[in-house]
Amino acid sequence: MTARRFTDAEEREIEKIYRVGGLGTEAVARQYRCSAKAIKNAIRRVGGRVRTCQEANALSAERCPCPSGRYFADAEEREIEKIYRVGQFSTGKIARQYLCSAGLIRNAVLRAGGQTRTPREGTTLWWGRNTRNAHTCLTDAEEREIEKIYRVGRFSSQAIARQYSCSSGTILNAVKHAGGKTRTRKEARVQRAAKNGREPTVTFADAEEREIEKIYRVGRFSANEIARQYPCSPQTVLAAVRRTGGRARTLQEATALRFPNLICWNGGDYPIVSVSRLRGNARIVARQTVGTGYVIPVHRLIMALHLRRPLLPTEIVHHRDGNKANYRIGNLELLTQETHTSAWGDPYYQRWQEALTEIGELRAKIETLQEAQA
């Protein structure tokens, strides 16, 4: 509270109440809606004397045998007990109204013949006033009702929790205390799938599997895209394709389908793809790998996606068989600059390069002969 100014008559009246009535500065301050310090200053200004701590404790112990030394009149104590009992207010809230502690309110209630609430009853009252329910404030009848709804109505704990404005954990605890049994995760998935009109084990009919295989083969959709249309996993889609006699795509075929706009780099040495045509994680990884570049070699992109991280400029993706057009993940190997330099000296790689040179020379001779015959 802020300090307030009193008139001379008010200060003399305050000093008389303090001296004759035997009230403490706190009790007088509650009457005048001010602080105890303002009352003490008013008493000193009219020539009165403020009690020492020893005198105040002796007076409080005589008037009110509670440990804290605060005093309430008999009428006030009966009023506090009635508010606590009938109004269903907590001791903390009543204490804020009377500018005291919650312990003083409990002592006043006990002196007036009332009974204070247990911690469980206090928690029940708090949750009830906030229009929510916790496990500690659900009655036995409510717990039995919740258990029946959970068991017979086949509702989930989340759905029941929304009706009772509490958490799903509270509902599960209520079901257990009522003697019920909670569902396992598998049972919950089975119930949720049955409620949504699907088979619990995410199986498909023969017609659905044939339709999925046709979409996978003709529509050129990936397993992930089909799985989003049929709420299931990509592995379930691939299993349905195989059961109908279809064939799952290889990594090279899936990459060609995912990146249809491949162009050649350095006369066809490395297939590359434009970064702007990528989507999702592939675009993020490619952008972090090439930096400010606009294209990325497919073999480096496949290795980055396989490792789930962007490649460093010092890391080189080596083709095991020497065929730069073969970008299968089994044919790719991540090397450093030093190890890749030694790989270039591999006899197998050299023989592969010599064979490619001879093939190029033979093609040139064939074209020359065809032009001469024409």
C-alpha cells in the first residue's frame, strides 16, 4: 500500500484506538486501508508511543494465542469461518482479502469451531473452481462412468478427456482405479483403423492392390506419394505391388523418376540435375552441397541423400566400376582427395578408360566408312 496523509482529527483517533483499544498497527491499518508504517507515523505525530516488539508480542499473545500474534475479533473469526465453509474460498484467497497469511486464516477457522480442508479436498476444490478435473477430484461414480465409456463406447482416452476437460493421463488413471484395463498401442491402432473404416492391419483387398500396382507402374508415382493417399507406410505400398506381380523400382530407376530433367555435363561425362527442380530435403541438401551453384551431379546428390548430410568440397564420390553413368549407391564410394588420386591409378580403371578410347575410335572409323559409302 502507498502512504497516505491523515487529518489531525484522524491522527488523534488513530492514536486513541491504538492506545486504548489495544489493537495492533496492522489491525488499524486494515480499517484505514493503509500500511502499518503510515499508522505508526500518525501515532508519532500526535505524541503517541509505538509499542516495542516485546510489548506487541505480549499483547498479541494475550489477545490471540496463535503463533503469529495476529488478532481477529470473534465476529471476524466467525465471518472468516463462514466464508471458508460456505463460499468455498481457499485460505490463500481469504488471506489476500484480510491482508494476512493463510496460516492466520486457518487458525481463525479452527478457533471459530470450523474444520480446515485436507490437501486432497483443497486440490478438488481448486480444480472444480477452474472447470477442470484431475484424478484427485474425480468421484468414484465418475470414475466408474469413465471406465464404462472407455470400455463399452470404444472411445479413446483423448476423446473422453476433451469431454471432461482434462488430460488423457487422468482418464487412464481413472479407468485403472475403477478396475478397468487400458488398451495397448496395438489395440488402440486397431480400434482407430476400424473406426475410420479401414482394416486394422493396413491390408488391402485384391482390387486395391491391383489399383496400387497400376498407379505405381503407369502413373509414375513414388511409393511415398501413394502412401500419403492410402494412409499407410511406403513399405506397405511396395509389398502390395509385389503381391500383384509388380516390380519395385531400383535406386537408379527411382532417381531417374525423381529427377526427370537430367542434362549432361562435360560432353556427357556426369549426369547432373538442376537444383531449382528439386523439392524437399533433396533441394536443401543440394543447395548446401553446391553453395551458389545451379546444378549438382547426380552421383554427388545420391551420396548426400544416402548419408543424410551435405558433402564437403574436399569429399569426392568415386565410381567403383569407372562408369560415370552408373550412379547406383552400391557403385559409389566416398573418398578424400588423396585416396581418390590413388584410385585413378587403379589398373582396372585404366583398362576401362583405354576401352572407352578404343570404342570412340572405332565409332569414328565406322562413321567415316559410312560417309565414304554414301
